[in-house]
Amino acid sequence: METKIIEALNQAQTGIALFDADERIVFANPAWEQLISGIAEEDLIFNETELADGGMISVCFVKPQVPQSERLETASSANDAKIGTVIIADDSESNRMVARRILQAEGYGIVEASNGQTVLNMLKRGVNADLILMDVEMPDMDGLHTTRRIRHMSGPVSRPPIRC
């Protein structure tokens, strides 16, 4: 059974990786490496889930692209190009969806997280954010604690504006 699951994951178009509690990759399918190394971060969507043992499973896929012929003609604006990357941290899927739709329509690249620890893991692995929208009340690690932890990190990851 386990072999069949691994074979299916290896053939998936979606990048899938499993990390241990020390953030080391335990398993990554071929699509994970291709997506992480071959496509601009703002064109990817990450969804990460913390595991009971402290590890994490991360799923990565390419954002759907609207063909040029179907795009609305607009005056030069933020819609013409990606203008920044926003991390949306909220345990509510519907809240993330609303924020994602609004910000993507304005030209922002979006990365989503369902809890504070996932945000920290993303930043440690090199996800660059121009803004972090942080829910205050989340399970495991709330937005205020996560914000304090980010501010104590070293380098540019500690400096993006955070709105709770």
C-alpha cells in the first residue's frame, strides 16, 4: 500500500514534500523540485499542514494563468504586473479565499498559511513577503506571538509590514 502511495505522489503534477520536525525534507516528489527551482515564487501557491509529530506536509502548485486573449484590457495599473507578494495567515479558509481574490485581482502574488508556525516555516525557507496579513486568533500560535517571532528573526525576513 505504501509503495502505491509513493508511486502516485511521484507521478503527481503537484509538488509534494514532507518535512520532519527539524524542517529537513523527508520526501519530495519530482514535481516539487521542478516547481521550487524552475518557476517564480509569485506564480506558486503553497499550502502547508503541520503534523502531530512536529513535521509538516507541504503542497505546491502553479497558479492558474489566464490566457492573454482572455485578460481584460485596462489602463496601466497594478493589474499589469505582479507588484508584490503577500502572505495571508488565517485559520479560516473562507477568509483566505476572500483576501486572495481581492489581492490577486490587484496584481499581488499570494502565499497562504493556516497558522503562525507555517508562516515562520515559510520565511525560514526563503519565501519573501512584501506584506503579511495576520489573523490574531489562530490555533497553536496566534498572530501576535508569530509577529514577535518574525521581528526577532535575522535579515530582511524580519522587516515586512505585518497587519493583524
